[in-house]
Amino acid sequence: MITEWALDAYLNLKHQRVFDVKEYRTQIRPDVQLLRDGIPSPHPQFTNSKFWSPATLNKVVLAGGFKMKWHNLGPQLVQLRLPVAIESNTALLCEAYVKTNQAYEQRQLARFKAHMFLIAKGQVTYRATL
Amino acid sequence: MIPFTTTPEQRLKLAGYVVEMLKTDLDREFIAAASELAREAQGVYDLFELWATMKDDPKERDQIIADIQDLLDDYRDAPKQPLEKPYIQFDQLDDVTQRIIKEKLTLRQLIEQHGGVSAVAQKAGIPQPSLSRMLNSASMPRRSTLYKIANALDLPETTIAFEWTR
């Protein structure tokens, strides 16, 4: 599921020209669609920690929280991160951000954690299914 | 217990962060609402903790305040149960962002006519970093934020109407 929080993040990334249509269609979307097959994933990419890893904040793993990662993406060669919450075997895309520094990533993961709290209570708005 | 609930020990630490925050010029109502949420949601507590560690970085502190305000709005607007809204096709995102940016530009001009971002933020009871972030991003503005601005500036709804809102 694509949450409203994720849609909001995409709008900003699109506006900042972080990725274009080609990258979206050939890289991002195919990778994200692999989540349809559930977690743990049958796809070998998910064993590569440079692509998929548990989300951690202050060295503590966020239970049910993961990060999908792309490196040197787009014309600006950015580090794109997509925090994903797994709830009842369903993947929910929660945020999307360009990792610029550690402090920024910590803020994004704190937001992710606060959103996971709402997801656990069923209080989520979603915009599309994967 | 729901995962990511603030622990009793964290609630005690939170009291110290609130005392620090009260020494700033942040709106007291914002601090009260934010600390109440941080007592429940650990992610918000984490932002308080980050804020406390960023003593020497006012810009980063501003961003943390904007994050906390975002979460206050997220929690206030959260549906009681999962809610599906219509999707937007990827090909339409560019068009949507352009319309949002254009409308925000008009809103910014209105805000400048009424004393600028800081003055309007204060009148509307919105943290200044939060209003700045809203104006500078391509995110869909929240209707509740637009109402606060309209009420603060005594503007009719038609003047602050956006095609795309949350």
C-alpha cells in the first residue's frame, strides 16, 4: 500500500527532480513491486543489505520496519531511501527521502516510527495498492 | 501494548526536554500539545530527544519543530480506521506538483502582504519553521493549516482555496 505520507514525499521528490520517468519505470517501481510477494521475500535482492535492511533508530531495530535503498540514483546521484512498514504481511510505503546526512535520516526515521504507531492502531490513509 | 509506545522512563526524561523548550520562544500551546503526544508516541519522543541534542544547531532544531508539527497534524487528522483515498497516477504527479506550487506562490504573496512568514505564523499559531516548510515544499497543504492562515488574516475561504489539499 502507498500511504498518504508516502504520496506526499513523492510529490516533493518529483518537484526536486530526484528521479525521472525512466528511473521510476526501470528501477524504482519494479523494485517496489517485489514487495507484493511478501516479507521475507523470495527475491535474492532482499538478502543484499545495500538494497534492503531493517530500519534502525539510535541503534535499535524498529520491529516491522525496513528500508529499501537506491544508491547514486538520478542525475544528482542521490541516496534514495524508502521506509517500509510490514503489518499483517502487507507492505506499507511510509516515507521517501534522500539521505543527505545522519541527522536528517534520524528525523525521517523518527517520523517513520511515529507513523508505524498509527499503522499499528489501524489509523492510516492509503492512496493505492502496490 | 502497541509497539513504539513511550516508556515510563522516557516520559520522565521528556519533562526535562519540555523545561528546555519552555526557555525558547516557541508557542506554549504547541509545546503542550507536542509533549502530550510525545508521552504516547515514541517517535515524537525521539524528536524531542533529537531536539535536545541539537543545542548548537538552530536550523536543525527548526526542522525538528516542523517535523513535530507535521506529526501533530498527522495524529489529529488520522482516520479512526484504514481509509482509502483515490490514487494519483505517476504521470499526473508533475502536473499536480506544478499546480500546488503555483497556488503556494499566490499564498506566499498574500502572506508577504500581511507582514511575512514569521508574523503570519505567530498570528495563526503555527510554528514558523512549519509554515516555511509548507510554503517551500510541493506537499499538498492541509486544509486545517489553510483555515488557520485565513482566520489569522481575516480572509474568506475563496481566497485560500487550493485544488489539492489533505
